[in-house]
Amino acid sequence: SNWQSGIDLASVFAQNALDGAIIKATEATGYTNPQFSAWAQWLTANKKPWGAYHFCAGADAIAEAAYFYEVVKPYTGCFVPCADYEDNALRRGTGWLKDFLDEFYRLCGVRCLVYCSQSVTQSQNFSEIVRDGYQLWMAQYADYSPVYGFIDNPWHKGSVSPWSGWAMQQYTSCGVLKGWRSYLDFDKFYGGVDDWNALCGTHEVHTKLKPADPIVVSEVLMGYYGIGEERANKLRKDGYDAQKVQDKINELYAVAAKVRPLVQNNMDYLNSIIKIVRG
């Protein structure tokens, strides 16, 4: 994350038996890791397996998923997306998490890994999330002693039911690598490069967004969708790109502003304009 600002990925990969990296992309609906683009470009260009995670803040689930997607979509098919489910998001529960996961999948066509601790898997109901194919990235540490280099068989204990296992385990937050001055999180992925690439998915979008057609524009103008974030969320749920709908409305207002001083009380002129618009 931005806590590792200044890390030289080329140097760290060259000095250590490191296969890939997972980087923070976004948080909530307004924060993007300032290092994300540079790191994502380097990892992609150098053909390193990589992932990107969204730190779930527990705000609006649909809006958070949309924000994550907007930031990472240039790299769709190149990375494994992950939902970091902890802190405030935990208090919203797995229903909130399911909404986030499903919305990102709808937009991107790729399922996120779910990151949480082993204890959380036993304290909340993940059955619907498991049913729909979302895999687990489990965090469980033996202790907080420094770990020099990677561990092939990290310590773990207890069940992660309803998952039958995990795709990846984060087993320390005190990892030490050559070329970096402070601790890093270390993870073990239970698979090979082909397995990782399968989790990256493809560039195909699961559900194409509908265009900003005249009907939805008129419904927005009549107030059926509300205002602000409520409007944006309802539009997304109905399969529309909220920004494109707003762009079309802005176009109409711009036209109206130009026409108003010309029309005044000239009803013939106004009626001719209405006919053109209807056409």
C-alpha cells in the first residue's frame, strides 16, 4: 500500500525469491493509492503475477464496488481482484459484502478473492458467498516474530467452513525482504501461474451496461431515481452507467440554456424545436 511508498519493485524482485505482489488500489469511494498506477504498470509490463485489493470501508456497497472497478478496469484480465473485508465493513455483515462482490462481478466479469481472518470465517455467515464461487484469501499468523524469506508450509489452525479451504494465506505481517527497510505482509498462494491467471479472468464484461436512453433520462428528470448518490446507486442497480445518464442530462440543459433566449414567446419556433427533438 502507500505505506510502502518508495519501494523499488525491480530491486526487490531481483534480490528475493518473490513470485508476485498484491497492491492496494482503492478504499471507500474516494481514495486511490497514489502508487497504484505505477506499480500496476510495472508488474504488468514485467509479466509478474499480481493482485489489487479494495479496502472495504462499509459505506455504500454498490458505490464502493463501482469506484474500485473504475480505478482498476484498465488492467482487467491482468490481475486478481480482492475485497479486503475487515474493520468497519465487518459491522455491515456479509450481506453488505455480497452486494459489493456481486456488483464488482457484474461490472468486471471477474470474481474477487475475499480477504479476512480465519476467526471472521467462523463468526459470520459466508454461505451465500461460498455458494456463488467467491474464494478465500485467509489471514492467520502464528505470531508476530520477524520472518526472513518465505515459508512453504505456513502454520494455520481451525476451520474456515463453509469454505472447504483457501486459495491463499497471509501468514505474517512481519516479513523481511532484501531491498526494503521495513516489514511486509507475506502470502502463500496454493497453486501455480495457470491457477493464478484463471483467477484474473478475461476482459469480457459480465453484464453490459444499458445506454442512456430517452426513457431513463426522462425518469431521472421527473425524480423517479432521487438525487445524488441515491440516484447513482439506483441507476447502477437497473443496469445503467450513472455518469453517462448524467452526461446526457447535462447536454439537454446546455441546449435548453441556448434555446431559451431565442424562443421567448415564439410558440411556432418552440413547436418546431419540439418536433426536431422528438424526431
